[in-house]
Amino acid sequence: MESGVRFEIDYLQYMDADGGIVNPDLPDFARDRTQLVDLYKEMLKVRCFDAKAVALQRTGKLGTYASCLGHEAAHIGIGTSLQIDDVFAPSYREYGAQFARGVKPREVLMYWGGDERGNDFSGPAHDFAWCVPIATQCLHAAGSALAFKLRGEARVALACVGDGGSSKTDTYAAINSAGAYGLPFVLCIINNQWAISVPRTAQTGAKTLAQKGLAGGLECLQVDGNDIIAVKAAVAHAVKRARHGHGGTVLELITYRLSDHTTADDARRYRDDEQVKAAWQREPVKRLKSYLLAQGWWSEDEETAWITESNAWADAEVDAYLATAVQPVEAMFDYLYAELPHDVAEQREQALGWEKR
Amino acid sequence: MESGVRFEIDYLQYMDADGGIVNPDLPDFARDRTQLVDLYKEMLKVRCFDAKAVALQRTGKLGTYASCLGHEAAHIGIGTSLQIDDVFAPSYREYGAQFARGVKPREVLMYWGGDERGNDFSGPAHDFAWCVPIATQCLHAAGSALAFKLRGEARVALACVGDGGSSKTDTYAAINSAGAYGLPFVLCIINNQWAISVPRTAQTGAKTLAQKGLAGGLECLQVDGNDIIAVKAAVAHAVKRARHGHGGTVLELITYRLSDHTTADDARRYRDDEQVKAAWQREPVKRLKSYLLAQGWWSEDEETAWITESNAWADAEVDAYLATAVQPVEAMFDYLYAELPHDVAEQREQALGWEKR
Amino acid sequence: MAAITLIEALTQAMAYEMRRDPSVMVLGEDVGINGGVFRATSGLIQEFGPERILDTPLDETTIAGLTVGLAAQGMKPIAEAQFDGFMYPMVDHIICHAARLRYRTRGRMSCPMVLRVPWGGGIRAPEHHSEANEAIFTNVPGLRVVMPSSPQRAYGLLLAAIRDPDPVIFFEPKRIYRQYKEEVPDDGEALPLDVCFVLRDGSDVTLVTWGSQVKETLEAADALAKDGISAEVIDLATVKPLDFDTIHESVKKTGRCVIVHEAPRTAGFGAEIAAQLAEKAMYDLVAPVERVTGYDTHIPLFRLEMKYLPSVEKIVAAAKRTLAAS
Amino acid sequence: MAAITLIEALTQAMAYEMRRDPSVMVLGEDVGINGGVFRATSGLIQEFGPERILDTPLDETTIAGLTVGLAAQGMKPIAEAQFDGFMYPMVDHIICHAARLRYRTRGRMSCPMVLRVPWGGGIRAPEHHSEANEAIFTNVPGLRVVMPSSPQRAYGLLLAAIRDPDPVIFFEPKRIYRQYKEEVPDDGEALPLDVCFVLRDGSDVTLVTWGSQVKETLEAADALAKDGISAEVIDLATVKPLDFDTIHESVKKTGRCVIVHEAPRTAGFGAEIAAQLAEKAMYDLVAPVERVTGYDTHIPLFRLEMKYLPSVEKIVAAAKRTLAAS
Ligand SMILES: Cc1ncc(C[n+]2csc(CCOP(=O)(O)OP(=O)(O)O)c2C)c(N)n1
Ligand SMILES: Cc1ncc(C[n+]2csc(CCOP(=O)(O)OP(=O)(O)O)c2C)c(N)n1
Ligand SMILES: [Mg+2]
Ligand SMILES: [Mg+2]
């Protein structure tokens, strides 16, 4: 037997669960107080928003909502590593990444509140909307990357998908086509250990999710997804490679879903409290805080002030959401086609007729 | 960066293009004259059949036909490595494997001759029919393997798919589910370098097709698919692993499609004669013949006699095919459901009525 | 015997048949310990174990393809799609294989499977969780398409679907999963897969519907009765094959027909019923056929969805139009 | 100007539009150097290069998903499915995304794409190469479904489809790809995407059809004429949106309608036409509507396929039944 081709999947981490530095070869941004504090503030802010959204749902003022608790490092690491003219293709949970791109919290709430206008982002007009059919966004990102490549634009398309979504055939299709065409494509597999009730271990026999990328010849890397320094370093590197025409990357960001899957889910049916408790020890906000405190770059006073500010900001967004009037009935027709065909136009009139009764 | 998980894809070959042994550690069957000669005879026989089928199509007596020229080692190596109660899920080209399982050449001809009865195999009743929608058979094999595992049967399901088919999402789905459930599943990716006009290099950025298996945590191996000793050794090993509950394997069998894609194709539109000529130097029948001749296990006289015999056998099958009367019109209804619903039953009567005019 | 909901009746049918037939099994996303997102398989893994109640990797192509393989090799899989909007990746294996295995092999192989699909709108769910997409399958030969609308019918039809030797797409109107309870004897009695249910006799107009709209349609019949109009209400239940005879008998009596469905109007399955009326009942009809349906647009997110769906008012108005027309 | 076949007219339309609009591109299996298995893209890679004529990996999910991504980012992709029977894996991206991007984002994004699909039977092809599956898309809001039946209409409709700002499923009746030639000026003139074509005027019966059956239907009209029956022939061409007005005008005149299509009868698109007749034209009809269609079974392999398809005889017989009925 001839020995053939070898592969190695590395694991990137700078900061351990307690905020200790395990890899002193820090990237530049991590040596910069302002940048790191800004990242921390964004993480806290998203967490404030998330809590408000869950509370809104509990009081019947929002539909089903997918919490992002525990994913803050992954999401914000991604969102802050893209340029504005890059394309971001989220699944349905990456608010932190989207806020960094200009999407408004009220838009998140409108979407989960049953109003399509939530998808008419204030952020980049070319970013994809939330994508409920799991993993299909991966191919939209690959198609976007193909458009950029064909037009010779130095833009990158980045998609997020879950550990569950890594089993979905669309994920493979995106990986394979990105490799076949050498596309400026980055896939972040956000491995939060659960796909509703199905644990990561039941999704696949693959040792890592990063190695899914080998099936398409992409670069692959596992990353501590609760370590924002590692996330940002990895994403920035992958985005740079992609932008310079060196091809696609699959990053597995390892984190944990600290919340229920959505507000419609009850995770106690299927997972151990012990596991969740242990995960809280590794969560991303606490660890960066420890690091910042240790560096003397942050204080409890600043924390309190910032939380107050963030809550006020989230409250204002909630108010804006709650104040949004429902769309008129014709809205269900007016965005279907650029020009409404005669048969649907007739039905639009009928629908208006029922309104007038 | 911590270094993480490593993978290695090996390449298996015993016999080089001239029939020289490059790996003296031969498996037992390859040291046995009878067994090796039998394999050679099967390869020649299939080649005789294939030529007849192409000729039939050229004279208008067959529909589109997919030739297996050049794939004999791969197909026969697979077919002779399964047990009869294993399940074989072919694509549409693996006649050699099927003959070994009892499928009759006349059945191949009936299928390509526009008669569904070709799929009512004389071979194992549980084998899947030819599968035109690329790669879907991979999941049927995985589902079969799941049935075996659930029922505790020591049976294996083996699917073939092409280099083109390795890009198809179903292939990934089969690999991933086989790994997730630890199924007795073997996938043979028959890499004949072409998917109609699209070369292997355009299908994927992956260095090997074997490594597709890494995405699901399966064993992976590249094999010289023109070396029947290597094919049989690899398939037998994978089947044994599967049968003993040690999980699934992806084998990439590297060969070359010496013919047009099908009789409806004209490969001169898209590929170099030079490449084809070079491939003829590596083809499987010639190399095994050289080896057998060198061993003194085979002679030109035996060759001539065997070709005569094989042609007679193929002719008899062709005759049986040509003598098959067309199915009656009701055949298009009678196998649709176990019991025909009233509405379709009515249409069956109408169809019979049109026949009687 | 306690009264149970529609979804409990489904669980009861699956449990009954799994006890009776060891080849019956369940697979899908979250069907195991979680009991399915709607809890249809709740308790089954405890009774039948993880070999017969299988969580799958998150891929609908996988579920459909494995199901075909399982069914071809002697199992009777009940696959679950988590929501209507997620079944599209299954379409390929269903149309190319499930519906064709028997036909393709001249009866050598077959595909006895059920695909359960929580179906339709009206539960304030997110995008892609509210689709009425039965029309995708009604033009496909080799399939059966079933949609129950009461606990009893759910039990009897699901038993029949599991026992049927051919593939059945079993749509479950999720809006009425827990709408009301009914006594459902666990007697293993299946219902026929090709007979409609006449839920209410009437003489002036025939209302034909299926799935969650059965409730609105029965309420419309009540409202019409108050105005002295006698409406016959038919629950299609077995969409494919269509039991047109039952509808025709009714229309012979009433001369009028209103078809109510949740899917978009154009080329919804209502069209087939109206077409058969135009072919076979033209001389029975005293008024044009009416369809009350979803509009030809996507069902909106939930703030607007009730304006999209058929309603009692719309059904009543259509019925009255048929009376005014003649 | 030389006369060209339907498929050459398609090539001409693509080339015209690619010259005019740099965002137009082609992707699919074997569309490059091979020019597609039917040669629809023959010569395009030579003129436009491999950046605009892209061979894809062998996966229809990939083609559909990339197409949505391309279209969302300002390209105008023309995707090719190699055969009708291979488009099912595309259904998910088409229904969940192509048909919804504009709706979902309130117009922020859109999906200007064309999916070209060689369609239908009658060419003695292998299994899965002969399917008439347009009904899958006709109940899906947000799509347009088009099917040309002559070189001129193929040119004008494909141009319109490419220019249309929304997704168009463009079915190409492969049986008539090379049936006859016709002069097709390369003038860039598109045809409307919502108007039927009256191919022949008549007063006794309206024959409505689309795709390859246009030939049989015109021949049936000839045969009927010999018996003194004047048949009007309508080529639907734009299946969705349905131009019912043109059909209705004709039926007002003839009082009779025969709908001819290749797909299985039940819930084929013919049902929608018959349904609208039952709703809007009941007082115009003097005879029951007739449908001449494929049977509700899979189109058989080629030794039997012609017995499956509609035929001149079947159309003539149906037309005569409508005359006998009144
Ligand atoms: C195609 C499809 N199938 C099923 C679902 C239902 N569903 C929504 S989220 C989810 C689990 C997703 O898990 P994962 O990919 O790990 O992402 P996470 O929710 O953990 O972020 C499932 C099954 C869906 N949205 N789409
Ligand atoms: C789903 C699907 N798409 C397209 C085709 C048309 N088609 C038939 S064979 C083929 C190429 C297959 O190439 P490969 O997988 O390498 O197998 P090979 O023919 O070389 O054995 C294509 C595109 C098909 N049969 N099924
Ligand atoms: Mg997850
Ligand atoms: Mg090949």
C-alpha cells in the first residue's frame, strides 16, 4: 500500500475558559485595549438584547424566537471581520454578526414578530435575510462568491451554519462548489453541540466538523468559538485568503447553546443540567471579562454603566418594534413579483374588498 | 495553534499497467490460478457483451446504452466480493458486477431497450435496479444497511457512484448517515475521469475522491481500479469490516471511461484522443492478461476459444432480448400500486379500449 | 376510554401498529427523546427503543433516501418531516424512487412507507412553517396523499397508511392537532384510503374541503343554516386517489359546489375537483363552481396570515353566490 | 435569414441577450464545451468564454442554490437542468428561495433567473428523461412557468424570460427541438409572458394545449376539419400566469373545450383550466369539458411510451364527444 495524501485539522485557541492566555502569539487587535473593549461591549449588548427578546416572547409580544445566548464570541467575531461590501448569509441566530453590519434589533424583532419588513435590513442591502431552511444559505453564499469571482470583485461571501446544518446536503454542495471554482467563500460551522434535541455526536461520525471541508478541498480549522480572539483571528485569516483569491475555508467554531433551541423548545426534555452548568464555565462573555479585568482594561463600574446603556438601547428598539403598525393586507401581494400578474392582481383586489367590509 | 486530527488517504495497487507486480504482498486469491483466470474470463466476457450492445444500438435495435468499456476490473472486482444476500445498488453501468450476481445480459438489454421487465432481475430480488438519477442509489444502499443493522443481520450494502456522482449531495448524505449510524455500508466511487464532458478536475477541489468519506468519518482508500487484484482486495476488506460491524468505507477506484459516455454522446467533442490512447495503455483486461501470460496461466489459444464462447453466449442473450414481445398496454398500470385505485383502474380500461380499436 | 386530541390519536396509531408489526419504525429529526417538535412520537422511544425510533442527522434528503432503502428491504418506515416547508428536499426520492420502485421493477421491489408532514398555517409560526403544499404530490403517479381532520379519522387513516403496501404522504393539519378531543378506541381499525367523509348532510350546496379548513367549513354550514341554507359538508381526507363519486352524488342533490382549501388557488387540488365537476357533473350543476382558497401568494408571516387563509365569512359568501346564481 | 429549429432559436436568444447584457450567464452540467446534451448552448462558450458559460459539478442542488446566490447578487443566471427528471433536487431552492427572495425581503432582494428544462416524452429516451412535470411549479406563488412550442415563440419567450426580473421556469419540449425549421429574426423582440397564442381560428370547439402536444393538436384540428368540424387551437405557452381570458373568449364562441396535455391527468395543469371554465364559463359551455392527457401512471419506457401520450386520435375522439354531447 502506497501512502498517499495527508491532512491535518488544527485547533485554534488563545484564551482559556478563565481568560488565561494559552497562546501568547496574540494577533495585533488583541493587544489593543480599545478594540478588545469594544468587542466586549458588543458582546454584552447583544446579550442584553437577547434577554429582552426572550422576555417579549414570554409575555406574548413576540413569536417564536431563537436565542443567541452563548454564541456572542462566534457571532461578533464573524460580524466584525467582514467588510461592508462582503456578503453575509446567516442562519437565524447570528444577531451579533448582523448588528455589526448595521441590521437593527427592531428588525430582528419584526421578523420573529411575524412581519416581513424585518428582512428589509437597514444593514447592507446585499446581505441575505434570515434563512429558516437549514443550510440552504450556504449555497447562496457560494453563489454570491461566484458572482464576485466572475465579476472580478475583491469581495467575500461568508455563511454560518450549525452543527446540525453541517449534515445537510446543501452544506456539502457549497463546500464542493467553492472548492471546484476556487471561490472567495468562508463557511463558519457554529458547533453549539445541539440541533434542537440531537447532540453533535449523533449528527456524524466525523471527528471534527471542520473536516467536512476536506470533501471539497477547502482549508479547515477548528476554533474555540467562545474565545473571541481565536474567532476573529481565524475568520480574518480566512476572509483575507478568500479576498486574495486563495480559496475557501471551513471554520468549525466550537461553542455551546446555553438557551433552549428556541422559545418553542424545552431543552430539559433532552439534555442534562450538568452539561449546561459546565458550559456556563466556558462561556464567552465571562472569559473575555476576566481577561480584561486582569489587564486592568475594564472595571465593574464600567460594566454596570454599559449594561444600563445597553438595556436602554434595547428598550428603545423594543419600543420601536412594538410601535410598528401591521402591514396593510395588500403587502402580501405587493412584493411577490416586480409587476403583479393579472390573476394575482385580481386577488389583491378581492383581499382589499374583504378589508373594506 | 494546537495540532489536531490527522488523516491519511492511502493508495492500493498490486499490478502495474504492464501486469508487473509492484506490491509482492499479494492477497491469497491472486496466488490461485483458477480464481485469477476466472476473473479474467469474466472480464473478457463482459467486454464481448458490451461490444454487442453498442453494435445493437448502432443498428437501431437498442435505445441509448451506457458502455462499460474499461471498467471491467472495477465492476467484476466488486461483483465477486459480495455475498448473494448482500445488497448491491448500482448506477447504470456496472453490468460486470451484476452478472456476477445473476442478472442476465438480456435484462440489461431490455432495460436499455425500453422495457421495464429488464429491472425484474433474475439475480438477487433485493438488489436495486439501475439508477438513473445520479447518486440517489447511495442513500438506498445506506437505508438498506440501516435495515440490516436494525434487524441484526450480517449483511452489507454496497453502492457504486461515479466521479461526477461524488459531487452529488446524495453521496454525502449516504456517507454521513453511514458514519452517524455505523452502518455496514461500502461506497465505491468509480472514478473514470469523466462525467459526460466534465473532467474529474472540474468536479471538486478535493485531491482525492476517497477523502469524501472523511466528511462522514468513514474509512477511505484510493485504489487502482484497473488492477482487479487491488479492487478485489480493497472491496473484500471493506465488505468484511462492514459485515463485522466495524463501519463503512469509501473506496475510490481509479479507472478510465474508454467509450463515449453513452451511445448518445460523442466524446470527441470534449476530450483529447491522446488522453484516450494513453488510457488504453492502462486498461484492465490487457494488464491482467499480461500477468496471466507471464505466469503461464493463460494462452492465446485459450483466449481465442474463450472469446468465441463469450460471443456465442452474448449472441444468445441478444437473441433472447430481440425475441421478447412488447408488454401489453396494461403493463403501464399493473405495477403502479399493489392494488390499483379506482381512478387509475378506469384509465386502464380506457387504454385497453384504445388497443381494441 | 379518555378522549384524545388529533395528535394523540396519531401517536396511538403508531404505537398500535408498532406493537403489532415489528417492521414498523419511525425516523426523523428530533423524533426520539424529544418526541418530535409537536410531540407526535412522544413516549415511543421509551416503549420501542432507539432502534425503532431513530433520530436522523439534520438532512431531509437523508431521511427520504434512507426511508426508500429501508422500505425496499422489508421495513415499514414512518418518516417525519418536521414541517411542511422542509419537505422539498424529499421530493426527489419520493417522486423518482418511492413512487416508482414497484413500477420500475415490475413488482419485484416495493416501497411501503409513510411520510408524516405537519401541514398548513394558522399557528403563528415562523417562515416556512405554514405551507399547504399538497399539490406538489397530487400529479405524481404511484403515491397516495391523505389528510385527516379529526382524532378518529387521524387514527384510522394513519393505521391504513402504515399498512398500505405503497408510499403514502400523510399531511397533518397542525392547526388542529389539539383543537378538540374525541374518544378514539384503540382497536386497530383502519379506515379506507379512498373514501371521502360526508360530515354533514345538506341539500342546497355541497362544501368540499380537507385538513384544518374542515372546522371553518362546518362553521360556515352552521352560519348558512341560520339563513335557511342547507349545506352538505364533505371532508376529502383521501386527496389522492380522489373519491369523486361521493362528491358527485352530493352535487347531484345540491347542484352547487364550493371547494375550500388553504393552498394557493391556481393549480391547487381544488382545481382537480372543479375539473371533474366540469367533465362529469355539468348537467347537475345549477351554478358555477366556487373555490375559496389561499391567495396565489406565499402565506404571510403571522401578523397577516389569518387574512390569507379561507374564513367562515369567505365560505359563506361563496355559498351564497352559488345560490344567487341559480 | 436561414430557417432554424426550436433549439437553435433558444441558442440564438441566449446569445442575443448575452451580447446585450453582461450580467447574463449560463450554468449547468455539460453546458460548456459540450454545448449541453441537446446542444442548446452550443457555441456559446466559444463566444462568451468559460466565465459566462459554466459547467457545474454534477449536482442539481448545487446548480439551483448557486443560481439563487448569483441572481441575488446582480447576475442574471440561466441555469439548465439536463432533463425534466433531474430537476427535483432543485425544487427546494426554487420554492423556498427563488420564488420568495423578493417577497421575503419586501423587495430588497430579487431573483432574476431562468431555469431551462428539456421537458417531456416521445424521444425514446431512458428512464427519467421523459417527464411532464410542470404541475409541480404551477401552485407555487412567485414563479412564472413558460413552455414554447415553435422556434419563433421559443426565441421571443426565452428573451422575455431572461429579461424578466423574477424567476421563470422555462420548459422546453424536447420532442420538438428539431421538429421543423422556421425563420426567426434575431431582432431581440421578446414576447409577453402572459398571453396565449391562438394558432388556428375555429368555431365549433376550442382545443387548448402546450408544448409538444401542439403538433398533435393541430393535426387533430386538420382531421376534424375533414369531418367539417372547425376547431380553434390555443397554445397556452405561458402556463403561469394563465391567460384565461383568451381561452374564455374562444369558449364563448365555440361552447366546447378540449384540454390536451402530456402530464398525468389528475391535478395536471389542465385541471386549472377546466376549473376556471367551471367557475367562469359555465353558461358558455354547451358540452362537458374534456381532457386528453397522459394517464395517471409513470410514462413507460419507450417501447410503450407512445401508448401513454395523447394522440391525434384521442384528441379527435374527445372533440367529437363534445360535439355529440350538445
Ligand atoms: C430543512 C430544515 N429542516 C428542519 C428544520 C427545523 N429546525 C430548525 S432549527 C433545527 C436545528 C438546527 O440545528 P443547528 O444546525 O445545529 O443550528 P442551531 O439551531 O444549533 O444554531 C431544526 C431541525 C429547518 N429549519 N429546516
Ligand atoms: C440527477 C441527475 N443529473 C443528471 C443526469 C444526467 N447524467 C447522466 S450520467 C451523467 C454523468 C455521470 O458521471 P459519473 O458520475 O462520473 O458516472 P459515469 O457516467 O462516468 O459512470 C449525467 C450528468 C442524471 N442521470 N441524473
Ligand atoms: Mg447547533
Ligand atoms: Mg465518471
